[in-house]
Amino acid sequence: MVRVKTAKTGVVAQRLERSVFLTQLLAATSVLVLTVVTYVFSPVGVSNPLYVTGLAIMFATTSIAAIVPWGRVPHDTIALIPLADIAGIMFLREGVPSVGASLIFVFPIFWLASHFRLWIAILGPVVCATLLWSSFWWNGTTLTIASVPAIFVLPITFMFLATAAYQSARRGAAHRVLLRQQARLLETTMSGVRRQRETLDEIINAVTFGVIGYDERGNVILVNQAHRALMEPFGEMNESLVQERVYLPDRVTPVPESRRPYRRAMRGEVFDNEIIWQGRPGERRIALAVSARQLLDDDGESQGSIIVTRDITPEIAAVEARDDFVASVSHELRTPLTSVLGYLDLVVDSPGIDEDARRLVGIALDNSERLLQIVSDLLVTVSADSHRFVMHFAPCEVTAIAAQSIEASRVASQARGISMDVRSSGDVVVMGDAFRLRQVMDNFVSNAIKYNNDGGSVVVTVADTGADARITVRDTGRGMRPDEQERLFERFYRADSVRQTSIHGTGLGLNIAREIVGEHGGTVSVESEAGVGTTFTVTLPKERRDTARAGARQDRSTHGS
């Protein structure tokens, strides 16, 4: 820091010395030109002792201005140079009065007024006026009325000149101060911008997902190390720093050029988590989730775009491993369940057991058959080849199905003091699969009990609305937040608040229930409030519609399952 200050001081001193010399050189040059002109027209005048003395003073002063280190002496000391010039010019004027050397007083007066304090600025015209008036007295000039204007013309002119120069100098100094302040402010702002840019670069390079930014012409303006790490292992990148050849989620079909993420971003599209595969089939490959946002100015006009790329290969591998596990477990369960069903059938058909035992074994047989069907549904749920349940449509009474489901859950509800009730205006018959509708009802009723409060209630209402049957299952349990409701029907989804409890579940029940309702051409909706309770509403067409399967597929697409 000391060296920096010393260097700055040396530069300022050099500038001051140069300025003093050049200003004095200007006055000396004007005197030299005047001398040459005078010598041409009046050689005798130049040889006048007074004129020679004036010349000697001017050039001696110029030599002093060139030699003295003005940066090391008090600033006001420099005023001695223009004061000496005034003395030299006065000698020139007295030596050859006809050349009009008085006008050269302008140079030192302007110097004193523009570079020094007020009292020194006043000193210039005062000294000049004093010398001029003394010259009148020294030469014995008789003062007359006619000569009064001539006596005061030059002093008045010099005074106004000094005033104008002083004011201009002060304005210039004020402007310089303002410019220096603005320069410092600009430098501070630029320094802040540089720090923010450096901080942004550090943050962007610290994240593990790729970030790349484009301006409105498609030129790359920002790219982090994570993006390069995702792109470089797969060969040369194009001018936009992305891979040209990417594939759809099926991992085989190339993404059309117009649908590639960065092309869409260039067109101003905004999207989230578009999944693509990078890498040729048979080679190293990764799955990428790509999102894009537009950079807008104050007027809402696009100034470019930002693309965020995330490697989701481990997540997809985990989902596939989960589905493989569920499928494997389901396959393993089917064999012993089939054996159990066979032996239970033999026991039921055996003539050697009493009726009570036969009834109990029959209940076990029914539940074993339902368990086998649920295991089969798990296989359907995780299958990549089929996402549709086998249905057997026939007229079925919805109120009876609801009552059976309530009765089957009576023991679990009584253990927690939860009251259960079925309300219906009468028989409501729909064309559907009774087994599947019972499965739907069991899912909603069991959830209403599991997530209820001790001593709460569950009310199932069946209503005939004309062309449809409406079933509502209302509980007084913990309820759900809006963000939990949005993902409620996703496969394997369980809310964070539920995973932290001892309540067990797979996260498949509601997904299966919605699929079954969709295959019937119906809809499922939910209303919930945290701490108050939840209401599920199922709407089923009473007559089977040809659009049932299409409606189911559309419903699945809407919920992203």
C-alpha cells in the first residue's frame, strides 16, 4: 500500500512540474515571437536595456520553471513564476512601448486566476494595474480627462479576465471533483459486479447439476463445470455446448431436432424435467432431466434462456430395481398362495367337518383368493408391458359392496374406538366388476381407519345421481397438505408425515383404486384439510360406456402415473 501511494505521489509531482513548465513556455514563446517581429521592424528597439532586461527575466524564469521540482515545494510558491513574468513583461513594455507588450500580461494573469486561491488570483490584475499606473507617474505623463479611460482600460480588462478565469477554474475544479466521485462510484459498482459475478461463478460451479445460459441470439453466455462433465464423455459438442444426438425415454428413438431441449429453449419454451437419454445404444448412457427458463428484461421481452440438466440415471435405476423386486416377490408369493387355495378348497369340500369349521375355512378361502388377486395386481402395476386390470362387468349393487367393506373392517375400527356407518337412499346398481369395486372400497375404508384419530368416525355415503353413482368416504383423521394431495395417487408415494410414523403401507393402494375406477369410466377426487379430515369421492357411471378405457388412460396421463 505504501508503494502504491508513493507511486501515485510521484506521478502527480511529474504532472505538476510538466504543467508549470509548459505554461511558462507558452508565455516565453509569445515573448520570443514578439521579439522576432520587433527585431524585423525595429532592430534598435530590441537592443534597449530595459527590453533586454525583460527578456532576461522571462528566459531566466523559464529556466527556473524547468529546473525546480515543484512537486516538493508548497503549491503557492509556483505563483512566483507568473509574478516574475509580470515584472519581465513590464520591462519589455517600458523598453519598446510601441510593440504593445501590455497585452502579454494576459498570460500570467490567467495563470494566477486559474490555478491559485482567490487572493493570489486578485494579486495578478492588482500588480499589473499598479505597475501600469506607476509607469505613468515614472514617465511623468500628465493626467488629463481624455487620458483617464486609457489609464483604466487595461486594469479593468485584466480584472474581468481574472474574474472569468477564476470562475471557470472553480467550475472546472467542481466538475473534476464530481467526475472523480462518479469515477469512484463507477469503480465501486464495477467492483461489486465483479464480486457478484465471481460469487455466481463459484455457486454455479459448486452445484452438481449442469447449468448453461444463452443470449437471445443463441450464444453461450454461461456454462458450469457440471454441464461440461455431463456432455464431454459422449464426444464432441456442438456450438451450443450440447450433444446433438439424444434419445426419447424409450432409449431407442432419437429426439427430433425441433424437439431437442435446447432448440425448444431457443424458441422461448419453458418446461420442467423433460427426460432424455444421452449416449448411443450399446454404449455408455445416462438419463437426463432437462428444465428450461427464459431470461426476461423489465419489459418482459426474452433476453435468452437458462437450461438446467440433471443426471437421473441412479433414480431410474432405483425405480427399475424396485419394480423388479416387487415383481419378483409377487411371483414368489403366487406359488405358495396357489397351494394354500388348493388345500382350502379340499377342506371346504370335505364332508367330515362341521358347519362352523366349514364357515371359518370358507372365510379363509375367500380372503386367500383376494390376496392372490392383489398379488396379481402388483404384477400388473409394475409391469412395463401392461397397465390394465382384467375386468368382468356385471350388474352389482354398490351399497351392498360398501356394507361388506365396512363389516370386514369392523374389528380394526373397534380396536381404536372409530365409529363406522354406511348411508344410502336405497339400492344403487352399476355395471361393473364387483370384486374390483370391493377392492376400491377396501382401500378407501382401510386408509380412513389407518389415518384416523382414536375415537373418530368413518362415514360411507352412496347416492344415485341419475346417470352415475357417487360414493364418498369421509373420515375425521389427520388430513393432508395441498402438496401431499397433488402426489397422492402416484405409485409408491407416501407422504413424509406418514413415513415418519409406525403406520405401514406400500403407496400402491390409491394408485390401484384410481386405475380400477378409471377402467369403469369413473373418476376419483379428494378433499382434505390438515387436522380436520379427508373425503374421497368416487363417481361411477351406472351403465358401462365405450369410453371407459379411454377415460382411464386420460386420467392416468393427467396424474402422471
